[in-house]
Amino acid sequence: MTSRLAFQDRTSLAMLALLAVLLLLGTVFSIAAPQFLSARNLSMLLIEFSMTSVLALGMLLLILPGHIDLSAGSGVGLTGGITAVLIMHHQVPAPLAMLVALAVALLVWRGMGHIIVSQSIPAFIITLGGLLTCKGVFWLIIQNTTVPVSPGGAPNLLAILTTYYLPPRPSYVLAGLTILVLALLRWRSYQQQKLRGPVDKELQLLSFLVPAQVIALVVLCCGQFRGLPLPSLILLVVALFVHVLLTHTRFGRALYAIGSNEEAAFLSGIPVGKTVVAAYTLMGALVAVTGFMQTAYAGASTTTVGDLMELDAVAACVIGGASLRGGRGSALGVLLGSLVMACLLSGMSLLAVPPEARFIARGVVLALSAWLDVRLSKLS
Amino acid sequence: MSAPALTPNAAATAPVLQLRGVRKRFGGIVALAGVDFSLQPGEIHALCGENGAGKSTLIKILGGVHPTGSFDGEYLAFGQPARLQSVRDATQLGIAVIYQELVLCEGLTVAQNLFLGREPTHGPLGLFVDHARMRSEARELLGRFGLQNELDIDQPISTLGVGQKQLVEIVRALHQQSRVLILDEPTAALSTREITTLLALLRGLQARGVALVYISHKLDEVFALADRITVLRDGRSVMSAPAHETDAASVIRHMVGRTLTELYPARPLTQASTETPLLQVQSLSLAADKKSPLRLRDISFQLHAGEVLGIFGLMGAGRSELLLHLLGAWGERRQGQVLLGAQPLPWPLTPQEAIRRGLVLVSEERRRYGLLMDSSVGENLSLSSLSSLTRPWLPLLNEELEQARNTAISHKLRIKASGLQQPVRGLSGGNQQKVVLGKALLCQPQVVLLDEPTRGVDVGAKREIYEHISQLSAAGLGVILVSSELPELLGLSDRVLVLGGGQARGLFTREQAQPEVLLAAALSQKPAAAGAPTVTQEVR
């Protein structure tokens, strides 16, 4: 079968397989806990999924050129902590506080990228150092206390990140538009592929219908509760940005090229160092965005915000078909991978699975996905 | 598997190792086309030949790297058909091979490396390494080869010089009763003093009855050491004679004795014009990095528009390093400058900047340095020229233009692929090489640097690549061609620069550039060049 299918179609097949896994997970959880499929729970799931995804999309930018960021989770805590402390203890307006935290994240991540590239130290080590340092600085800043995101629960830009919902009616309009754009893009890519050679029509149709149905389903579901949560809109913007960045820009090509064969990329005139540092800087921005959302979702900055999120992000990438050796992976895959992780986490907390078992489940999923990654790269 | 016992009579007459009509192919490439080779007991047998003549393949067969069944023809070891499945089988028969790339654990000491994998043990179940015994046995071993002054058993390998590492490797290989020792260019990276030590060791081994096969490009060494010389060419043994019955000139003649075929497109000789040369290299002296000794010394040449400048040199002459340096991808410049047109090329330089200014490299070892193997033909073609695909008003790639451009270049170069979407891994060697060439041409370069552009490419594709090179020069580009294949170099170049021992050994016009002349220049051991590595030894 693989011989009949073009390379791209094989990746689409892997995506479909992932969807099957998701359906299975959903079925199991909804049977075990009927409230899993309630509009309210799905809305919470969407928020959690959005936060995991934004970080995982950033992680993809680093995994593609063969790097990794273990400090992401600590960074999420740190940026949220800086913002909350500035708002609560220094009466800084929320937007300004968020800007300061964003600037700090950009600087720190750019710095780490610079060290990794210029000293050619493995990313693993530097970001592991970053994990510990960020965590220490984070706890120092919040003084190991709980710092609420807004004084007296008054709404500010930080607090509304996870409390604002786009009302049902505009949500439907937005979803309709998104599906329309998706259809147009798919049609164009279908036309282009047809020029290059024979294409499996059914698979093409399926690869449009499935996401379209998912979007429609999500929006209709959310309409039953309060509408589309703001994080899902943030995710939409980030995902589109990353997707276009990866598939239609020089920067994206450079990331894939560096991950596939760094020496060849360098000799071909790709600015390897600059590209990687830029990827770290972008990661810093996405860490900050995730930090704001995650802290707002928790309602306050506490020492555990962001814990182990870097591992969920890596797992999401690998489950979504990215190779840890670099050079392979896509934004759509990462979204599906994050959905698997988010479903797993949310389902387990709904079933009141004890934390120790949750750790074990996450660990097994991470190891399994890495094993799958190796198997898959041997196949191709 | 126990080695057969040799009676004294049999040992005196029967060859230790013998190959009869051995053929070996790699895909479409014939590496050995019926080689006969025989090694007598206790002799030092030198194996000579140009790069790619089949020497490495031959010793890999002898050493069990290419197992029985992967080649045609007969292989007799100690009078019996050798059925080697692996290197281990060869070792057990007493055949040891030292390859050019040394395989020592850098972090371990000399003694630890000597006993790697067979450490003496003590304690219950032999659980603990007996360090005291290992050290005393190591010391004794070095003493047996007269190397106790050369090597310290407790020294980590990483602190040793190349020559000392070579000695460790040899002692390790001989550690168990080896009867045959095969060495692949053991002296290529050694200083004069180290070479002397090594040659003394080899003579000592010979006196103990070990038979040696010795590959070297240095003919003076070969004649000083060898009892017998065999020359390989195009996968055949074209000469095998006792060393005292032949001479260097005859060996060189046999190494190059090929006739130029119709493969090369006729090119009018480019007259060195009075215009400013496209590229001027002015007394470049280069080292690998700040601490390293000079790799290339005082190299100067000019390249004119429409000219093909060949660069010839043996393995390790610094040809690839020179090209990589021109692209800004290798080395530390100690002296000299490079002018592209009338403008000096800045240094430090990045490949990105070099390509932007019109200098592009088709690198050797395309799988390692040239291609993204799992990416598509299209992505590989565009890789160096993405900047010209960016739209002016949006930082997005113009994919229609990309498609059109890639389609055009793949038609022009006749790249055979199922489409631009096919991963390059699935292409033949020739077509992969055309993708690398296409990638370079899409940058619209002024100067094209070609490093072994036809290695591992079948004859048909070779011919096509030659035509493209010829067209490039006809279009007024400057081409620098590095090749180990003399006929190719002579068939295409207007002038040939010979590198050897880190120096320029002469610049020859097309009429002057006879194969024997070039090879003699590359092989010559000028005192200055031979002395250069000694200086590094002292610096260390």
C-alpha cells in the first residue's frame, strides 16, 4: 500500500490513525465518566488543550532543527509569576506587566539560544540549567506564596484570558469563516498536487472533512456552554502563524533543513546559527503567552504552575509525528498530539485518578511515543 | 574456528593470502574487476594505485569487512578457502587490518585500549578487572615491540600524537597471534620521526615472520620497505613485481596508464585574458583552528572567466579544505586574501555571504554534505536560493516561481525522478549528484567550486555532468574542479594546480599536464614539506 501512496499521503494516514486513537480515548472516558462529554467539561478541555498546544507549537519550532527546550514549564511559571507580582505588589497595569514578562522571556530564551549556538553545548544541558534557574527565580519572585492574578478578583487583561468567552453567535460566524478558508486552502493544495502527479481524491477529501467536522463540532458544543473560550482563539492565531511560518517561509525551510542535515544546510548557505537563535526567541514568546494563560487559568501564581508542561509539550510533538532527531513534524500533527495529551490529562482528573497513577500514565505515553518515533523513522 | 597448522615446507612455498579473479560491485559501480593478489610468508607487500583504484575494497575483502559471498572469485587464506563472515573471523585466523580511521577510545589509557574487551580479571566469577596485571602485561607487550620509550601505558589516548595512536593500534592488532598485518596508508598523517619509528617496527615484525600488506602513496617509503609491489588500476592488478626489479617511474606509469576516452566534451582552451580574473587567491596560509599547525601554506592562483581550473592532489593534500575555506566554511586564515572580481572577499565569511556574492560549492560526499536525504528533490533544489524566492511585499515564499524554476532546472539537468516531490534518498547516485549541481546553479553563481563531482556516479551520468561543466565554462563562469580521477581532470581542465604536503607543487597548462607529470609532482617529497609536520610535533 505504501508504494501506491505518495509520501504526503502516508503522513495524512498517520494523522487519521491519531484521530482514531483520540476517538478511542474519548469513548473510553465518556463511558467511564459520562460528564466527560458535557458541554462544560468540553469547554474546560478546550482551554487546557489550547494552553498545551501553544507551548507544544513552540516546542515544535525547536524540535524541527533538532533542539529541545526543557525549561519551558519553568518559564511558564516564571512569566506568570512576574506578571502577577507586578500587578499585585507594584500596582502595574496588567498589559504593561505582561509586556515586561514577555520581554524577560524573549531575553532569557534568546540568551539560551545564543549560548547553545555559539558555544555548541547540547540544548538539553543548557535548557535543563534553564529549568532549574527559572524555577528558582520564579519561587524567589513570588516568595513561595500564592499571588492572585487581579486585586480582589476585578477583571483585568490577565484575568480575562481564561474567563472571557466569545458568545455563541459570533463563534458560529468565525467557525464558518475558518472552515471556508480551510476548504479554499485544501482546494489549492489539491490542485497543486494534481499538477505534480496522481492524488488519492478520497484521502484529500477526508483530510478536509475531518478537521472541518472537528471545528464545527467544537463550536456547536461550546455554543451550548458560554461560547468559544479566549484561549482557543489565541491558539487559532498561534497555530495559523506557526503553520504558515513552517510551510511558506524561508525560516521554516531553514528549520527543516537544519534538522535534516545541519552540515549540508550550512554549506548550502542557510544561516544555521541565526535561525536557531530566532527559534529560541520565538519559543520565549510562546512560553510567555502560555504562562499568562496558565496562571490566569489557575487564578493565581503558585509554585506549581507550569510544572512538567515541557514534557507534555515534547510528548505532544512526538505523538503528532515530529522526530526528536529533527527534520520531521508539522503544526497539524502537534495539534492532534496535544489533543491526545489534553484528553488524557483531563479524562484522568475527571475520573479522579490518583496523581501517582497520572504520572505513570504520562510517562508511559511519552516513552511509547518515542518508541513509535523510532519505529516510524526506521520504516521510512 | 582454529587456524590450520602450517608445516615449514608449506609455509615456504604457499602464499599466506591469495585472491584469484576477485570481483566486487557496489550497485552499478565496479570496485574490483577481477583482481589477483598473493601475499608470501614474511614479505612486505606494497599496494599502490590512484584513489578509487580499488585498494580499500581489496583490503576490506582480506579483512572480512566484505564477507564471503558478497564478492565473486576465490579467497584463500593459509592455503584453504577463507569463509569469513565478519571481521572477527579474520581476526581469529590471524589477519589484522589497520584502517586509516583509527578506532581507539580517546578517553581510556594506552593499557586500557590494548586490552579493550579482553581485560584480565580476578575475583569471584571474574567480576573485577585486574588492573595490576593489565598494566604489567601492557608494559611487557610494549617492551616486546621495543616501544617502551615511545608510549606510556597510563597515558590517555587523547593526549597522544597521531603517530603514537597508530602504534597503539598496531600493537593492539598484533596482541593475539596475528600472522598477517594489513595497513591502509599508515604514514599519511605522520611526521618524519614518527615514520622512522613505524617503519622500524614493521621491519621488526617482518623478522618475526609476520606478512605485511602496506598501502601507501609515498613511493620513496614503498621502495625503502617493500619486497614486492602490486599496482591496482580500475579494479585490476596491472603490475606485480619484486621491488628491486622495478622503479618509481614504472610504478607511476602503471598507476595512470589509462587512455582518455570519448567521455570528455571537446572544449576550446580558454586563453588567459588580460581582464581582471574572476577569482584571485593570494598567498593563502590556512590552519584548522587557532591552535593547529598550518594545513595549507602560501597557496596562490587565479581563475578567469570561462576557465576550468583543476586541482589535483592525493588523499589528504588539503584540496577539500581549500574549497571549503573559499566558501567560508572551514579553517582559520593565517595569511593572504581572496578577491572575487576586483573586490576582496571579506573574512570571516559565511557560506550564506559567499553564495550571495556568487561563489558556490558542490561539496564532496553528497549524502553527508550535500543533500537533505529525506527531503524532496524540490526542497533540495531550492535550498541555496531561497532568498530569490521571497516576495517583496510579504515574507512568504513564491511557490509558483519555485515550482517553475525547479521544473526547468530538473529538465535541463535531466534529473530522473518520479517528480519534484520524491525524496532524494530514492534517486540513483548520478541523479542525486545532479540535484546537488542544480541547487548550486539556481544560485546563479559566477564561480562554481566542484569537489569530486562524479564520485559514485555511473558512466552515463558522469558524461552528462562533464557536459554541464563544459557548458558552465562556455557561459563565462569560472569553475574549480577538484578530482582524484586524473583522466577527468585532464579531460576538462584548462590548467591544473597540484597540491601536496600542504603546498602548491606546480601549476600546469593543459599541454604540460601529463598524467605522469602530475602524479610525480603530487608524490614528490620536497624537504620543506616533509619537515613541516615535525614542526607541529615540537609545537605540541
